[in-house]
Amino acid sequence: MTDHALRLLRENPRLAELAAFPFGFDLDRAEHAEAVRLASGGPLEPIAGDDTGGTYFVCGDGSVLYADSEGSAGVIGDSVDEALEVLVGLPGWHDHLGLAPADGEERILAAVARTEEDIREYCAIDDDRTELRAGLGLPERSPTRLVGLLHAALLRTEPDFLLLNAEEGGAHDLLDPHPRPPLWETVLARGRADLALLRAGAAWDEVAGDRTRRALALRAAQFDRREGDLPLLRHLLRHEAEASMTDELRLAAALVGLRGLPEDLPLLLEVRESDFDTWCGLGGMPEPGAEPAGLLRWARDLDDSFFGADPADEPLSTWTGLARDQGLAELARAALIRELDDIGLRVYSAERDGGAPDRLLAGRLSSLVHEFEQLGDTFQALRAQRLCLPLRTTAHDRVSALLRLARLEREEGRLGRAADTLAALRDTLADPADDTTARWRDTNLGVYVVQEHHALAGAAADADGASLAHEVQEVTAAAAELLASLSAAGRAFAERSRA
């Protein structure tokens, strides 16, 4: 990490004074107004601030992240030295966040000149800049070059440097307005490259034998359909069938079937018989000896029902799942957090305006919980589950949601909150106004409720038996009472699983 300039600022009061004014890098303001953290969990050290309430942070790789007081953040340099080059060379740099090298030298120079002329009305930036550059050993670069450095740094903000409110978990807005490639484009790049290899007759077994590469190649073929692809699609289909039922298996079957060739029907029927899940997932397939028109009709129905021609129309979960599978965890996390923020805003707006939130959001929130858990992000999973809870209206659904919430709180180490959640769960079970949980003692739901009580009691006792003694006692007593109320079969199963 390059920190030569930062070290000099900390050692030289005169240079530190110049950096603070007029260039807005004040070492004495290295404290942000709210607790923040990176979504990735990476290190984040505040090193300076400005008079608008903004803060400069150094990240683990040396990059400098700037967070303003209005909830926006962005990387402004690959190092402290580079960030200071931008701040000193482009005083009033906030005015230039929308500039890009594509704007051309004439426009960039004109914009910088206007800003600097305004600044010269109240300070001598030229002399100060010369002195500070010399003192810090910063090179003198053209405004056009500095805008290019700033633009490149800003575009690196997501996904690795997505800044969150540490308590609530919501993401900061981007500091700049520059467009980014859609998620699907980044995720699909590997699939497009592999599809090109397959079409060239190369790497058939390598691509088909790798679950992630195979899925990506099939997704690439979904949006770039060519007549000559049938042999490679058959090859991918055979290998995908070994993984049981997947969306990509359904896609491969549809792409093969869309040719309407009778000779492909035996292969498709063989794939359908792989296991019960696949048989169900490929339901409606014509039987042996069917006319080509029947196969074509089945494939078209499958294609129209599940697959589109535009990757932008695919559910976000398609791309976040494939991103995660190829190791792009932060890319998936950033997209999911942004979606969760959007849903949270919609729920809040509906509650504020006195309207009912869209109940369909509950299903998507439940999926988000699962996706965050797959990323190992219990914090965001917990946040999604809290939003989901008010959307569950029946007692049965609320108990299930509270049970999941309690588990996530326990796993996140919020044991007192988990005890409160289980208390609310028990109150819901005891509510006679809703009979949707009338038979909970005779179902797996009752077993799961008892199991979570035991799990929480054990976790609380292990964590700090003294400070959580009341919670341990309360949850343990409740677990015993709930266990006694289960059906005989439920009690036996719960006791076996506990042992």
C-alpha cells in the first residue's frame, strides 16, 4: 500500500494545514457521523474528513473510499497518494464526478477551469497547490489525466467496496452517476467465451464436465441461438442430466426439443427418466413415437413458460446464483443488498401511506434470506427476514417466519433478541383467534419449534450463562412445556433429534 503522502501529512503540520484547506483533506476530521462497514467485511480505516461531513477511508488493498454526509460513497483513488493527486489537482472535485474521459479534453478543461475560477475568489489555490505538491512529492498531471484516474477509481466501487450502514445494513448510494454494465453481462461473460469454444469444436468435455461452466454455456446459448448448436446442446444435456433436475436441464431440453427432430425424442425421454424430480420437471413430454409437431409444441411451451430471449428479463436470482457459483460472491452480494434496499423502501412507503404492501414481496424476501445464507451473510439474511415478518398474515405463516427469525438471530449471536422472538412465537401459537396453527402439535412445525428452543437455550448457556440466566431459564422451561404438549410421535422425534 502506498502511504508516502499520508505519512508526510502526519509528520508535517504545514502540509497537513494545506491539505485541510483548501483541498478538503483534514486529518483532524477522521471520524464519520455514523458507523459504517464494507459489505464484503473487509478492513476500513478512517484517515481524514472534510468540512461537509464527508470522510476518507483506507480499505484493505490501499484504495481510498470517500463517504459523504448524504449517504453516498465511492472509491476515489487506488492509494492515498493517488487520491491526494486527485484532490490537489482537482480542487472542487465533487463538481467533476460526472465527467469521464469520453467527454473529451476540451469539455473537461472547461469544467475544471470554471470550478477553479470560483475557488480563486476566496483562496490562492495555485500557490497552495504548488507548495503541497512539492511537499508531498506528487506529480503534476493534467486535469484530463486526473479525471481519468478519478473515473476509473469510481467504477471500482462496486462490488468490493460497497459501503453499508453498520447497524441497519442498508447500502450507500454510488457517489457518481456513471453507468455500469448490468449484472447479467458480467456473469455471462464466461459462458459466452465457453460457448464460442464449443462452437469451435474445443473443450467439449472440459465445459460439459464442469457444473458451473456447463450452466453458463447453456445460459449463453439461451440468448444466442444458432442452428448449428444442436450437437453441442445434446452433449450439454446429457451431462446436465447427471445433476438431477435444474433450471439449466429444463433449458437444455427445451433448446434440443425446439429443433423438432424425432431422433432427439429417445434422448429427451431418457433424460426425463433420470429420477422423479426430473420426470416432474419435464412433464408433458411426448411419448415414444410421437409426431415431430408434438415434440416441437412441447419444447415451445417449455421455452415460453420459463425462458426468454433477453437476459435483462431473467429473475435477478438467476444471475446472483450463477455469480456465486463462479466465485463472484461480492458481485452477488451487492446486487442482493441493492434489491433488499429497494424492497425495504417499498414496504416502508406502503406502511407510511397507510396502504397494504405487496404480499408477493414476502416470497421474494424469503428467497433473499436463502440467497444471503448461501453467501454466509447471516446479517443481511436476518434483515430480509425482519422485513418479511409483517407480510405474513396467518398464524401458521407468522409462526414459521418467527421460527426462522429466531434461528437467524441465534446464529448472528443476538441471543436476547432470539428469546424475545420465541416468546412472540409462543404467543402466536396460543392465540385462539386464528386456527391455522390448531394442529401444530401433530406436525413437524411443533418439532421444529421445540428444537429451536433447545438450540437457543444451549447457545445462551454456552455464551454467557450469567448475563443470560433469565433467558436460559425461560427458554428451557418453555421448551419442556412445548415438548410435553406434542403428540407422542412428535415427542419421540424431537427427543431423538436432540440426542
